[in-house]
Amino acid sequence: MNGLTLTPPIGRVKTVLLCAVLLLSLAGKGVAATYDYINISDPFHKRIPLAVPVPVSLSDDRETEQIAGSVADLLARSLEFTGYFTLIDRRAFLDAPGKQGITARDVNFKNWRDIGSELLITGGVRLEGRVLQLEFRLFDPFRQELVFGKRYTGEVADYRQMVHRFCDEMIYRLTGNFGVFNTKIAFVSETDSGKVLYVCDFDGNNLRRLTGGDNIVLSPSWSPDGRYLAYTSYRQDKPDIYIRSMATGAERLFAGYEGLNITPAWMPPDGSRIAATLSFEGDEEIYLLTDTGKIDKRLTRSWGVDVSPAFSPDGKKMAFVSGRAGSPQIYVMDLATGRTNRLTFEGRYNTQPSWSPKGDRIAYSGMSGGTSDVFVINADGSQLRQLTRDAGRNESPAWSPDGNMIVFSSTRRGDSGIYVMTASGADQRQVVNMPGNQSLPAWSPVLEP
Amino acid sequence: MKKSISLGVLLIMMVSLMFFASCAKKAPETDEYPMDIRTGEMTAAEAEAERERQRRIAEEEVEAYRARQAQELQTEAAKTQFLDSKVYFAFDDSSLSAEAREILLAQARWLKANSDRTVIVEGHCDNRGTEEYNLALGSRRAQSVKDFLVNAGVEPSRIVTISYGEERPAVRENNEAAWAKNRRAEFRLR
């Protein structure tokens, strides 16, 4: 094994629990050279056929084999989630299970080329006591090249985290962006007596309820560092904004002015200000608040509703919803000059703007013919595209931090559920399986592991 | 104080004595012969008048009691009507219809007659549209109602608005009739 001592490009992956070692990389080939596999700015990118055989068991016992099976399934599922790949059915593989080899020397590239596999992940699983070692190598069978390899060591219980580390790194190598494998989705779920806040992993796993009681909780919004959630709660029988620490679960009242305190949005890049709609002056206007909830300044000045601020990633512009033209439409304000332009002109009801992490596009929900659908429009108002259609009410779009996916709510199966799709609208599927109505999803930034 | 009490007791005793005396005397005598006024004893006619007076007082007391009860019921009914009154709105609209204004005038009358009460005006929406905008629209509706009541003479400090957006529907159905019932302002007392 000719290990190369390149510094991993993901500095944040190091923790005490998990240790990752870069296995191999082609000499003289920079990381940037691998970006051409996936061009994420192309909404119609072709899905890459990917083979994920069950990793080879390197310690001879049943538990290792079981882990190898779980690892392969999780790896395949997680990578398929991104919408970048088509997973090749394992029954089509020409090599017998566990006989595909791990290193370039052992891999029969022709057998993978013959089934159309443009990328291949080989792996090995070793179990020593409760210490699990996973190694993965990403190959290009057509070039007969190793793209990169990594070995992870940790406790058995952490295998999910180790697999997701590899996925994250793989997406980074292929696209130049970190993936969504270390992200969470917060959303609201209806109970018999109110609405409560839930959070889960990007793929719906590790579902956890955050708020109790029978009050109403709405509009979760992640801080830019992912450590806090701001949201509206009727804890004191009126809509106020609270901030919760994700580490400790402590909740504090942030804005409790007379009347409305709703739709909080953290201002990038550092989140030291929060924009929100307040109505204490008798009109629903958007204000900028300090980190202690004091009013910094009023941003909108129009009679009628101004609500749902959404900042551009550089924090220089703000999209929001206003009823100033007689029906709810989305507007964009330049925060330095206060200059405001109307963004949406199609349809009579356009709300819930979400600014893409790249800053070029804005997703929103638009109502027409009695139903709602998710639309995406360039931040300059060009290239309007409808991403959902003929599938119930589709609302509340929010971007994944890599900008490749959109989470939204949909009533296509009756009750409202949480769904994801690629940014081009492909691969629409439900991610959270629970009874009742779920709504208002918010995708976290990439979290510290 | 003590003196006046003992005087009162003496008076009661005297009146009682007079009453017993008149009763005692009444039996053997006929009604036609009035008693000597100077002796302080009542004639039969006077006694009858006195009984009549007592009866009227008792009747008046019952009447006053009944009137108080009726008034209480009326107050209670007015309060119930105040709390049951709802104002309805058109889709994505917070303006007040003629019908809504009429209801609000009655609401203002009640509030002015009950100046010690603070009212909470709840703004509600149907479930079409999206949650956040509906929260703001509900606020707008409650605010329209508040503005009207203030113009009708109710102190602004006695009116609190709360928007529930589409979170507390009156009817959990998805049809025009249900939506129309859900686009409303409601009243409760603090």
C-alpha cells in the first residue's frame, strides 16, 4: 500500500473518535482534476452508473460480514440520495460477492466496464474487538485509475458516521463541494393539540422531537454555524421568536414584542443579526434585530404584509414576501441602498423564498389553480422553472447546503410529508416517514462532526 | 350609637304591643266602628291599609329581584353574544364588509358598556396559501378589527390582537364552505 501523505482537504473530519487515513491518490493529479465527473451547475447532468459491491471481510467472523453488508447498503443508499448516481444492481456484478478485490492490483476493471460501471467503490472491513476499520477506494474502471482511497477507524456503533465521511469526501472530490452527509433537516409536525419541532439526519434517520407541550411551533431557521435554531412558538399564547441551542436543548425567548414575532432568518455570513417580521407598530414589517433581540433597524416600509426574509449567502441582499401590490409576491432588496425590485410576476400568490447557497437562484412556492408548486427563478428574475406539478400541494422549499438538493413539503400522498428532490426537480421522494402532517422543513448547514 | 339601638328596640316593642292590642280588640268589635285616633289604636280600615302597604313592599321586592335577575341574564346574554360574534373575510383580504362593520358596531357598544374588560381579537385564515404569510394576514385581519373598534370609541389599550394564521381552523375541512368559516376574527376576554 503506497500511502501518500496529502493533507486531506476536509480539515473538519478529524475527531477523537474517528480517525481517517488517506490511502492512495494518483501522483501528479490534483484534486481539481477530478471535478469533471460531475458538473453540478448543469441541471440536466447525466447520472453516473456506480457499482458498490459488498466490502471484503478482512476479519473472519459473521459479525464482520454482517457489518460489511450494512456498510454496502448504507453507502449505496447515501450516494444514490444525492441524485448524482445510478446504482448498478448487485445481481448484475460479474465478480462473485466478496471476490472483487480491494486494491487496483486485485480489481478486474474489465468486469466492471462490461456492466457499464463508470465508477466503482471497493472496500474492506476489519473488526478487532469493538474497533472497526473501514477502507474504501473509488476507482474509474474506464481509466483504470484510483480516484482516491481512505481508511477510517472507530467504534462499531459509529459505522454510519464513517460511511458518511467517505461519501462527503467522495462528493467533494467529484464536485468540488461538500456533500450533505453531515447535515440535518428540522421541520414541524402536527400533533393532536398543536405543532412541534423535529430534527433528523439528511436522509430521515435519527428522528428526534425537540419541543413538547401543546403549543404551536413554526418556521425553524438554522444559524449559519448550525448550532442554533430560531423559530416561532406560541409558548406564551402569542407568536414569539425563540432560539434553541442544539447542543444543550436550552431555549430562550429572543423576540417577544407586542403582536407578531415571526419568520426569523439569520443574516449571513456570521449570523450576528436576525431578520424577522414584527407588528408592534401596527403593520407587519421586517426588522433587523441584534443578537439580544433589540431592534437594529426597520428594513421594509410599505403598508400591508412584509414577511419571510431570506438572505443571499453574502448577506448583501434579502428576498422577502410583500402584499404591497395587492397579492403576495417576492421582492429582492439591496440592503446597502434599500432599493427593492419585484422578482415574481407569474401567478397571484408567490411566497416562501429560499436563496440558493451559490447565490444565483431563489426557490419559492407559487400557487395557481388552487394548488401550490415549487418554482426556481434566477436571482435576477430570469429563467423561471416549475419543479413540481400534478402532485398535491408542494410548499416551503429549502436548499441543501451544497446547493444540489431542495427539501420541501408535499401532500401528494394525502397527508403533508417532507420530500427532497435535486435542484433540477429530479428524484422527488419522501425522506421522513411518520404519521400526521409535516411541514416547513429547514436544511442545516454542514455540521461539525 | 348604643342609645339609638335601645331606642329602636323600644320602638319595636311599642309597635308590637300596639299590634297585639289591636288584634285582641278586633275580635269582639265590628269593622264599621273606627277606633279612636287619640288612643293610637288602628281602625280596621287602617289595619287593612297597612297590610296592603306591606304586601306592596313585598311585591316590589320580588319585582326588583326579578328585574335584577333579568338584567343579569341580559348582561350574560350580551356577553355571550359578544363572545360568539365572528367577523368573516374574503380570501387573502383583511378589509371589513358591511356585515362585518355592523357586527363590530355591536361589539364596540358592548365594550363601551363594559369598560373594565380587555378583549383579545384573534385573526384566523383558511389553510390555502402558506403558513407564514397567513400568520401575517391573520395579524392584518385582527388589526382591521382593532382599528374599527378604536374608531368606534373603544380605548386602544383595551384591545389586544393575536394572529393564529391557519393554525386554529374553526372547521377542519377542505371546501369553500369550510374555508369561508375559517377566514375570521374571533373575540375572547382577558
